[in-house]
Amino acid sequence: MFIDFFENNIGLHVNGKASIIENRQLSSFNIPEEIMNDIEGNDGNKPERWVMVKVDEASIHCSKHIPRLKQMNKKIYWGTEDEKQKGGDFFKTK
């Protein structure tokens, strides 16, 4: 299920099968040359693998039960090993 919580409050429900495709496997799919050039030629972060979805059926999910979310200000401590800043023992496993 793909849900837009921020703008349209709508969802797309997809039934089917998904598989992970490595970059080296892309050549066995019928991907237009222009897109392959874009994938191979971009500098910076590049995808390492892809999710291939074979869709059996898809339907719009009613928006009446999808809440609108808003971004909250939160300080993020990137790279910390401090347990409290990482969320502590949330599930009380210790």
C-alpha cells in the first residue's frame, strides 16, 4: 500500500509480487536506453538495486481513514551512540 499522508490523503492498494533487482540485472529488462544512460551517468548517489513489482490488481484506497500528518521539529543526533538520544530501551527489552 502506498499512502500520501501529507497532501492528498489518498492511498493506492497494490496486489502482486515484488522482487529485488540488482543493477547488473537491469540489462535483461526492456528499459529504454535514455533511462539506462541516466542511471549509469549520474554523479553522486546511485541506486544499487530496484524493486520490480508485477501488479495483479490495484485500487484507490478511500481517504476517509487516512490521517493528515504534519512535520514536527525534532533534533536528530546523527552518528550518536548515546542510547537516550537513539530512543532508549523503547520496547523494555533490558
